[in-house]
Amino acid sequence: SAAQSRERVGAARATSAAKTGRSAGSVLLAVSLAFKAPPPPPAMSTPARRRLMRDFKRMQTDPPEGVNAAPMDSDIMKWNAVIFGPEDTAWEDGTFKLTLEFTEEYPNKAPTVKFVTKMFHPNIYADGSICLDILQNQWSPIYDISAILTSIQSLLCDPNPNSPANSEAARLYQENRREYERKVKEVVEASWADDGEGGDGDDADGDDGDDEKAVTTADD
């Protein structure tokens, strides 16, 4: 019957949604409030702030898969972000929080991007800073916040051990992949404990309690 057909279609859609969104589903509920705030009220209109407003609107209307971001409170120059671990990798089901801090030189100068969640990765420093070419010498004004976050997401499962920020992670990645992935899965499980903390990273940071201060010094 038509009613049974509709039920089957509905069940299939629900199953598909559950499969494709399992890493973001319940986890996204815990962090979504941070990304549903309205755009910050306009302050001084500068090229950087206008560009960030365009980035924000693009994130809302066409969000890339597996990442999200929004300004902190009413300051469009400081953002909270979240990256979900890619499926079918050791990072799957992880919820990794970051901060982005912009200057008035954006988009001509890259933002300072740091993980708040404690990470174990060849290209991520102990304080959460990220060794990624597009945030350094390969930066271009064409990159927006979506591009930054999707590039970092790709870096998670495609590291560059020849330019290590964490020498132990780089060594294990090259010499003992099983042990490396075990440590990554520990990071994934630890990230769940921080889902409801709202971005301060009190539990997941370990000894990185000075993220707010450190983010202002990592720009050099």
C-alpha cells in the first residue's frame, strides 16, 4: 500500500541518516548550541570584520561536512570550532575543539588556530598549535574558515611525519602504527568527556590550562 511504501522510505532515510551521521549525531547535540548564536552585532566595519561576517554566513548556509564554527559571544575576531573525526579512521567518533583568533589583517594574514582538546598527532604541538602549511608559509587570502577547518580535518588522518611537532607521535606513526592508533583512540575517548564543557577544555586540556593566553602568543 501507499502507506507502507511511505513507511519503508521513511525507515530507509532514517537508517541512512544514522549511518552517515553517527559520528556527528549525538555529539553534535552537545555542542550545537555554541554554533546557533545569531551573528555578532556590527562593531567597527573593517575589511577583516566584513570578511568574517561573510565566512560566518557561508558556514551557516553551506556548512562543510564534519566541521563547524561560530564567533565567541559578541567578538567576531575570536571563534570556537569543532572538528569531527573522519569515519573509517582511528579518529572516527572524536569531537575535537579548536579556537581561531583573527587580526585586522585577515584575510591577508592567517588566523592563529589551536586545538583546545588534547591531541596526539605528528603535526600538533603540546599546546595545541598546528604545523600546517596553509596556516604558515602557504597561506592565501582565498582560504576561508571552512577551508581552514577541512584542511585540519584532512591533516588528522594524513600527517606529515617529516615535519614533526610531536616527535613521539611522528616516530610511532612511522615505526609502530598499531601503537600510534591506540594512542589516537585514547584521544578520541578523552574528547567525549569534554563534549559538554562548552569550549574551555578544562578536562581535555590536561596541563594546557592557559589556552586563552597562549592563543595570543602563537601568532609569530
